[in-house]
Amino acid sequence: MIQPLGERLRGSVQIVTPAVTTLALILLSVVPLEIPYFTRITPLLALTAVYYWGVYRPTLMPVVLVFLLGLLQDLLGGGIIGLTALVFVVVRQLSVSQRRVLASNPFVVGWAGFALVAIGAEVFRWAISCAFFERLLSLGPVATSVALTVSLYPPFAWVFGRIEQRVMGHY
């Protein structure tokens, strides 16, 4: 049976929604802002999407896609090429492996899980950066980035949830 064009289009939109929301956050994170020292403490916005979609729609965020989005983040953000890609893949795998616990409990449990993941991700990125640049980098910007990233998770998760309800329904 051939599906009507509207149904096929809706299915296509549903499939690309997690990738598009993550890409939008990657682009938003590299927009130059006139805030002193902001580039040193930019939150890892796309991490919120990788985690959320890994918990709630993992089949729509396959590992290859997450890796490519992480590479794009590194290329656009000027980071160590492949580092964010690796972090995104690990975060995706962690969120998928714990999705039953995270999705079936109150929001605060998922937020706490995200906080642990974000701390681990940023500390890992900091450690690799220290090794790459062969010097001990300040932890201040890392702590601020983690605090911003974790504090921004609730509003982003709310937006992702509304998108999921409206665009995806019971996909």
C-alpha cells in the first residue's frame, strides 16, 4: 500500500527531528556573542540534545549520526577534532543503556543523570585538552561550563518534550 504524501512527509520530519534540534544547538553554540569571556565558558548545548534523544528516541539518534554531529561541533567550535565526537558517542551510549531508569522516573532523576554525565564529559574533555596542550588548564571555565550546561538542561528538555509530542506523537 502506498502512503499518502502527507504521511510520508510527517514520517520524514519525525526521523530528522533529533538531528535537526542537535544541529541547531551546535550552530547556536558557535554564534559569536559580545559577552566578555563567554567563549571560554560556553555551555555544551548539543550535549543536552544528545542525552535527551538518547533516552527518549535512541533509534532516531544512531551512533554514526551522533559521531558526525560531534565532529561538526569540533570543526565549528575550534576544538580538538574528534574529542566532542567521542564524548557525544559515549553520552549517547550511556543514556541509551540507562533509558529505562531515566525515562520511567520523575524528571529530577533524569536531570541528576544528566548532571553526572555532563560533569564526566567536561572533566574528560578538560583532561584530554591538558594532555593535548601539554599543560594544566584552569578548571574554572570547565566548572562554569558544567554549571551552565546542567542548569540549561530543564528548559531544553521541556522544549524537546514539546517537539516530541507535537512532531512525533507516538512514533
